[in-house]
Amino acid sequence: MPHYRGRVPSTSVPERFRPLLDATAELAERFRQADRTLYLVGGSVRDALFPTGAAADPDFDLTTDARPDEIERLVRGWADDVWTQGARFGTIGCRRGGQLFEITTHRAEVYVPDSRKPEVTFGDDIELDLSRRDFTINALALRLPDMELVDPFGGLADLASGRLRTPLDPEISFGDDPLRMLRAARFMARFALKPDPALESAVEAMHERLSIVSRERIRDELDKIMVLDTPSEALWFVVRTGLAADFLPELPGLALEQDPIHRHKDVLAHTLAVVDKTSADRLLRLAALFHDVGKPRTRAITDGGVSFHHHEVVGARMTRTRMEALRYSAGDVDTVVRLVELHLRFHTYRLGWTDKAVRRYVRDAGDHLERLNELTRCDCTTRNASKARALARRMDELEARITELGEEEELRRLRPDLTGNQVMELLEVGPGPVVGRALAFLMELRLDEGPLGQEEAGRRLLEWWRAEG
């Protein structure tokens, strides 16, 4: 087993280590005076020792041989705020200035069968603590304040060689916390690492263990994947290992069997290409991930070829069901479902759009217009350069028309020219379905003809009312 302990000379500390030393110097001194050890662990150490260009962890994780109650005593009076919600798991959190610290007693977390709650055992040994970390690249520690590096499992070598391993056998690591199987996908994509064969085999054998992890933790890990530079690298891993079947079964479901006569795109490959093309906007990326999930259920093979009629409608329903199962907020669900539902709307533009159609497109998209337009552009993954140019040209034309109309009127705030109260006063009616029908009539006028003004809208409403008579 690789093993390294070495001291970074304080007289020649690399510049990238300065933020670590400056932020932790006072805290380290408090623990030293209490005759307690304190180590920096996790992302801040990894990123300082091996800069990759990825965003550094903004907060500091530390571990110590002090127990939680002693940690709390040591940070009280130094930190501006202290919180103890994680004390039963060994963690005390605190804030000083704008910097956050999480200080955890040396520990091991072990999941028991069919339980979502880890059992925690406190310890005194840094190397035992590091052995229970998720991956060797995170099983690194810097002792403070003397900057002794502890790397008992070869994490730096794995980073340098582009390999992802677990400190102990992967079956033990994933048994401790099955979410690590999904986290492996994220670290592979973030740091361009290849999984150790034993790691990948363990995920294939153990993926069903993910079922004991809370949906909220899985959702949060998925969100982190979706904002990586190339999420597809992680998503391919969760598909080929079977892991996706346990939290996102719609994804492997996109690997439709190819029909030898009526050839069609590989929907899974297309979907992941669209995800990568979109900007790193979490909700936009989720919409890209779900935009074609309705295709397997709507696929029809006829003499004319393969069709997926109304897959956007079916897909929107499936998206809502899956996102709610993953405990996404109502706002997140509504945004992504709306984008999935509307992602084909643009393609009717080839038939020519009236001003009314443009206004309706903008109104229906609402606050999601920019995301919808980007999703539409990125949905074109054809290798046919002529088709790609034609789609881009039509999209440019539509956006130009939206801008032109928007200069004349507030498209995103389309409302009838009269309010409900004005309708009731003009028609001399009370609240009820008549007012709803009247407002719908006025809205159609607004979409067809643009703003009419209150006087003209009132005149047209009275004509409509007499005709309704």
C-alpha cells in the first residue's frame, strides 16, 4: 500500500498553500495549545497539492482527535457563529468572517443493511480516518500548523496518473456509503479520471445498494454532475454500470434498439450530446437530460419511418414524476417540465409564424425564453452541416422577430388590455365564468393584433358581448 508522510517546508510554502495557512493559522494554534492534532482534509488539500483548473472547494474540512464537545469549546470565542447540528456524527461547523469550517472527529461511517443512517465510531488515528474516505484522491491530509502531508493510499499518484480508486476495497467503501458509487461518476468527469477496474466492477455488482440512500442526497449529487464541464462522462458511467436504473431509469431507457430498416438516431447518445452542448445552467441541463425521455413510449415504426408523435407531452409528464421522486422543489420541477413540454414548439416555425404565433411562443415560454431558445439550438446534433445551418438561421430569424416585436410591446408581460374588474364594470356582471371568457377573448385580440388600448378593447368587448347575447 502506498504510504507517504512529508513536511512542506514553512520557509518555501508554494503560493497556492498560502490561503490554507492564513485561514487556519489561529484555529490551528488553539488546537495545538489544547494538545490536540488538527488536519486539513478533502478538496482544499487535493486542489492545493494538485491544481487541475477545476474550481477549488470554497470551504475548509478539518479532522481532529478532539471529540465534538471539545471541538465546540475550542471554537467558541474564536468563531463568529457555531452550529452543532452534526455533533452526533462528530462534526461541528463554524464561521469566521466569510470563511466556513467543518471540523470532524476522526471517525468511520458504516451503513448497516437496509438503513439510511450511518453508524459513527470516533477514533484517534488519522490514517484510519483517511481509510474510510471515499477515494484516494480525497484521502489526503495536511497536519496543521507544521504542514505535514499524510498520503497513505497514493492519492497524489492517482491524480497524476488519472486513476480513480478507493482507499480500501471498493466493496467496503461503497458499503460504508452507497452514494459514493454516484460520486465516483462525478469525480471521474470533474478530474478526467479513469475508474480502477475493481471500482467499476464493484459498482456493477452493488448498484442496487443505492436504494438505501435518501432521494435528497441522490438529487444533490446529480445536480453537481449536471454543472460539470462535460456531464456526459459521468452519465455514461452510471448507465453502463447499471447505477442509473436505481435513480434515473429513464436514462438507460433511451438506449433504444436500432431498427435495421428504419434507422434513427441513438437517442441516448443524442441526449448526452445535448447536455454537453448546453451552458452549465443546472435547470437547463436537467431539461436537456429529460427532453427526449418520452421517445421510448411514443416510438412507432411504419413504412414511412420511425416517429415519436407527442413525445414532448409524454416526456413532460415523465419528467414531473421523476423529479418529484427525487424531491426537487416545485419551482425546479415546473421550470424543467415547461422546457421539456415546449422544446419542439420552434420547429413549426419552418411553416412561417405570424406575429400572433411569436407572441404566443414568448408568452408560453415566460421567464424561460432564453433557456428554451438555447435548448432548441443545442437539440440540433445532426452531422449534416446544411441542416444545422438551416436550423440556426431559422432560430436567428425567430429571435430577431422577438426582439423587433419586443421593442414595440412588453411581450413577456402580455396581458389583456382590460383587467377583470374593468370587464365586470363594463359588462355589468359579477365574478364568474363570464369574466374568464371575456378575458380569454381579449387575450386572443392581444395576441392577434398587439396592444389595442383600453377604449378600443372596451368597444370590441361590448361587440363580443352583444354577439354572445
